Amino acid sequence: MFIKKSLGKNKDEQDNGIIILKKTEPGMCGGTDATQDTNAPKVINSKDMILFDVTSALSRGYMKSDEETNRLDPLGFVSAFAAPCANGTFMFIEKGRSFHRREEKTRSWAFVKDNVLPELVELVRECDIAKNNGFHSQTHGLPENFGGSVNIRYASGERISFSNNQTPILSFETGMRIVKLFDEAMKGEKIQLPDVSMLKTIRFEENRKNGGFTKATLTINTDKTGINEKKSRYNDPKVYESVKPVEKETIDAIKNNIEATGILAWSDLPDREYGFDYEKSLTFVFSDATEITVPGNKIIPGQIEQGFFSIELEMTTKH
């Protein structure tokens, strides 16, 4: 059943421009919820992009993957992320031959020196990605997400946000252009990050609004084992302390996680818009005295955002 009305009951709520297009009836199994933000612009004036985060199944097609042999490979899925970070651009891409998300995908990240965002501004304009801005649809009971989502932000405050889990939200041609742009840009000169073999200490800190906290320091020994020292306070004044050894295999897993997720490049990525009842951070200290602090509130591609939590888990729960 289609319903079209403003959300909210007072004038301020009605002015938000959100209308309900579809609404699941109470107790209904399945169904679709859909809304449209009538204030969402279909033309973006800003040329200063600060976040490009898109994921979409694609109507299956073929793109040239080798210029010399003219080999064509199928493309059915793309997930791409780019944001300015320090003096470069942090980029991530995942792509697949099939739109089915459970089938094999390839993924990679890069911290490149070039500012790729102006090229993405032009791509968004030329592909008219903003034409569906403000539309969000969620069909319940689907076995997987057959569509995707777009979250693009500009320094002006303008944004492009839409999603649909039932059908592809980007054309194959747009997906192909995104893949080509990312593949080429990620071949560019990289910003050098500290060598994980020089990692000496990791500090985790969480401060909660209720006054509680958790602080942990993982010190890596010369034999590549470690010592984890933790202090925590919860809903009472007592501070709980522990000191536990950490096996070499765990240290190796942490280092592999750092390299696989690119977490050392996350420091200056955009912040999440919603707040938490706590503040978290990880600080990595290297033998040359280099320190990198990564706050826990950054926007990260979903496929690698577990990089932060995996280290937190080892330092606060497992040890």
C-alpha cells in the first residue's frame, strides 16, 4: 500500500521534507518501507567533496580488464570509498563478477598522494548520481541486499544519500566508471605508513559518559611476544587491573590486521555523524618514536571497519 504524507505532527517536523511512500503495516511479515526527502537536492553545486561511499549490485555486464589483450571480465558488484586524509586520499574498493554478495569478491585499499576527490565530483555530475537523492527503500525478508546505498558528502553541507535493498541503485555504466577511476588512481604514488615490524606499543583508551573507563597498553617484547596491562572502572569506584602475557601468534595476527585494513591511515577520515556514550581511540607507537592515534568514531568502509574492534577485543576482553 502506498502512503504519501509528511512525517511528524508539528510544523517543524513537517518542514523536514520527509514523506512516506510505503509503510509496512503493523504485524505484517515482509513488506516495504520507503521514504523520500523532498529537500534533498538533485543538483549539487559544491565542488569540494569530503566523502565518497557507494555500494551497489549492478546489472551484469562486461568491462575491459586488460588493454593489451582486450580481455573482458564480468562486473556485477562494486563498493567504493574515498575520503581526504592527511596529505592524501584513503581509497577502498571491492568488486565482484556477480551481484550476489555471498559470492567471491576482490578488495583492496590504498593511501595515495593524489587528491582523487575532484575527479569523483565530475563523475557524480556526469553520471547524474544525485537524481535519486533522498530516496530510501527497505524491503523486509530478502535473503540478501540486491541493491545498495550511496553516501556522498561535500564541505558545503550538501550531500547525496539514497538506498534500496531490492534492486541495483547504480547503472552498470556508472559502476564501470567507478571501477576504472579507482583502479587507475590506486596505482598512483602512495603515502608511506610506518612499518608494522617497528611497532612497539599499542594503547587503547575508552572513556564513558558515566565516568567509567577502560585503558589498556600492549607492549611488544623483543622476542615478539607481548604484555597487556589493563585498567577498568565500571559503575562503582573500584578500579580493576590485570597484567597478562600475549602470545607471538596474537601479536602477528594484530600486525596482519593492521596491514589488511589500513588502520594507520584512518586518523583524519570524516567523523560519524551520530554520537556515542563513549570515546575510544587506539594509539600506535613505533620504535622511531612515531605515534599515530586513530579515534574510534571515523567513517570506515564496512568491509574493513572491524580492524579497530579486533584490536580492541584482544586488548580489553581476551587479555
